[in-house]
Amino acid sequence: MAIIYLISSLIIILSNYDQIPAAFSSIFTGAFSPEGVTGGFMGVLILGFRRAVFSNEAGIGSAPIAHAAVKTDYSGKIYSPLRFHFCKEQESLVSL
């Protein structure tokens, strides 16, 4: 399939050989025009915002998924760190 794609693309390029310089000229003039630079800047800005929003997963609801996978022997009560001591027999934290 890749060979068919390469052969067909070469046939199309070679059949339009006289338009290759105009195509490259159009690419460079469009890329360095004010509209092209503005469009590129906006694209990079949007991608940067996407990365910033999803970098810490805040607000997208993935915390319950991570907490559901935890396997513990104690309930999900919130304890003060001062109310725990380490029990060597059970090798876990025990509430006082």
C-alpha cells in the first residue's frame, strides 16, 4: 500500500513538473506574509494554552479514577497527621 502511494504521488508530481517552482514560491510567500506569520503565532498560542490547561488535570474529573484504584485496609476517613503512630506488627499507620 505504501509503494502504491509513493508511485502514485511520483506520477502526479512528474505530470505537473512545470508547476513545481510556482508551488515552492507560493509556499514561501504565504509562510512569510503577515497573514501567515499571524496564523502561525495563533496556532502556537492555542497549542500552548491546550498544554497549560491539561498539564495538571485540574477540573477534568480524573481524581476519582485514581482514588478508586487504591487498595487499602482502612476507610477513607480524614485523619490529622498527629493522630497516627506506626504499628510494626501490622506495618501500617494506626489511628490513636
